[in-house]
Amino acid sequence: MTIDLNAIHTLIEGDGARSFLLLNGAGQSLRTWDHVVPGLLSAGRVIRFDVPGVGKSPSPGAPYSFEELGQAAMELAVRHGVGDLVVIGHAWGARAAQVIARDFDIAGVVVGSGGGKFPPLAEPEDMRSLYVLDADDWSRRFERAYCALDFSARDPELADWLFRLVRETPVDRSVVTGAMERSPVDSYWGQFECPTLLLYGADDLVGHSQHAEDLHRLLPDSTLVYIEQAGHFVVAEQGERFAAEVLRWIDERGL
């Protein structure tokens, strides 16, 4: 299917010869990057968007593949005058980022807590927390599955912000599952050659270390960094640190 770019809710910030294209996690709003973006803006333009069927982007009415999403994302980047492009994906978005890295010539890719290759370590009942109606119970289950231990105790304000954002973001679940069904993980996992930064939460139970180590083994031009006190939602739990690691890698690699 063809994704209508004009229907995609997009946010463009900053300027410069370098651009960062951000790809959100499964069913997540572009606002999950709010604590990462300020750091990235010191090094270039930031392009983020709600994928079709999530947040403020209407559902296309049918599922799409990661290839179709990647094509639309690259067309969106070109539309906004992209220069040297670094693609950054989180979780589900890290799958799309790998597809883009496989199919397009980009400066580099950041895989943030990318999973899907191996079974999660989180308890199934906690991972189904999106379907629990009671807000308090939902938050406890969500935190156990997707965040570092004691996240809400360490930073209750940030935790409340994240829980509310995830819970209140409109999602057409069929587009989330549809992309994974149409683009099997073995069709893109570690199948690209551009410079790669693997950024994983040290306490991630979903995109856990088995994923990180496997990609690091498969990708000769890769750097692996674990971020402490972060789970699967590393971009929200440790947004400033996430951005700092991206900038350090860009500087070291001369991208």
C-alpha cells in the first residue's frame, strides 16, 4: 500500500547539514522523544512523526510493512531537505530503522532497544498491561515489563508523564502487528553495513541483551552501549543520556 505523507502528523525542529530521523516504538507518540530531542538539536535537524494509525496520524485502514513505512519516512525526510541522515529507531521503530539501513544509503543508524529476534524476559501478564483498564494496576504492570527497577520511585514526575503518554496515545493495534507480520525479523535483522550504534537499556526485559549482543556480532561496524537505570523505554527513562551517547558516537565516527 502507499502511505499518504500529507496525512502524517510531523514535527520538524532545528536546522543544519545533518538530520536525525526518529522512528517511534510500537504504538507510541512522537512525544516519547521529548527528552532526547533537545540534545540532538545541538547537532542538526530533528524529524519525528506519528506513524499512520498512531497518535495524531489517522489509520490508513489497512496494515503496512516496515518497507512501506521506511519508504514513506525517507520521502518525508527528503521533503524537508535532509542532509547527512542518521536514522534513530526505538523498539518497534528500531525494526523499521534496520529496514531503512538495509534499503537506503544513510550516514548511520541507531538501534535503540531493538527486539523481536528472541523471546522477551518480561512476564506475559505484564506485557499485556496495555489492555488493563485500572490505571494504577496498568502503571505497575507496565513499569515491571518495560522500565528499569524502581523507575517511578527514582523519578515519579517523569514516570507519571510516560505512563500517561503511553496510556492516552490513540493506537490502531492492527498497524503495529501488521508491520511485524509483513516484514519478518529475519528479513532485516543485522542485514546492513552502515555505521551502527546499539543503545540498550541495561534493565531491558523486551529488547534484552541477547538482541544487543547478537546484532553486535552480526554488524562489524557497530558500537554497543548499555545505559544504566533504563529498561525498554530507554528514550524516555534516560533521554538526555541517550542523546549524549548518540552525539558522542557521531563525533567519534566523524559522521
